[in-house]
Amino acid sequence: MKASMLSVEKALSVAIKSEVVAEDVYRNLNKKVKNFVLQDKLKFLAAEEKKHQKILLGLFHRLFPEQEPSKEDKSLLPAMELSLEEEASVPDLLEMAMEAEKVSEEFYDELSQEVEDRTAKEILQYLASMEHGHYFLIKGEYDLCMRDEDYYNRDEFSVDMVHVGP
């Protein structure tokens, strides 16, 4: 979905819905893993998505003070919505989450170029930057899962997982 093809009002509604979906996915993914390091990162990401919801809602009300975001709009993340209903593997969910962070970054970046309000532009560029960072945080965890298929199931952090020395 391209931000430029939507009104700013609709694009913000879609973005808010997407952040709600992403928060739900990270919370559900957190229940599937035992590794406390990964759990902490997933809790962090869920909290970040919650903050993004608040930021976007504030921006929506700043630009459209008499309106409420549509609850009927679809999310940018249809695959992630489906993953909530299906039994996807942890690596598959992490891969979907990376893609979702990329899509969100591009959407916010594009939307920032559609708005005229300077504050709105800066907020959207900030969100794009945050999504960029989230992508790399998830990619690090995904890479660990690909190197060690039991990484996310470990409930203790063993020395085998850590490179010791220079």
C-alpha cells in the first residue's frame, strides 16, 4: 500500500491500525519463546509499537481535530495479521516482522513527503527512523535463529551462545 495513494487522514488511520497489529504480534511472539534475551527484545518492540500508536493518534488529532481514525481500515501488515491466527514458526514470524518494519519505514517516509505540516513531517520521519532500527534489532535475532535452531527455545543463556575473547 502506497501512502501517496491515500489521503493523509486515511494513511494515518492505516498506520495506527498497523501499529496495533504489530504490538499484538510481538506480544504473541513473546509467548512462543523461552529465551529471556529475545523475550526482553520482544517486550521492548511491543512497547515501541504502543508508543507509535500514541504518537500517530496525537498527530491524527493535531491534523484532524474534529475526527477519529477509522477502525475499519486495513493494516499495512496483512501477513502479520494472518500470523496471529495461524501457527507460524518463530523464525517465520521474525522474518515477517522484519518485512513489516521495512514496509512501515517506507510508508512513514513516503507519508512524510505528502504532509505539509512541518511537525507532522518530522514526526513521520522520526517514526521511519525508528522502524529502520527495529528492522535491524529483529534481523539480529533472526540471524541467531538461523545459526542455532534452538536459540529461541533456550530458557537460559549458555556460554555456547557467546563468543568469548577478542
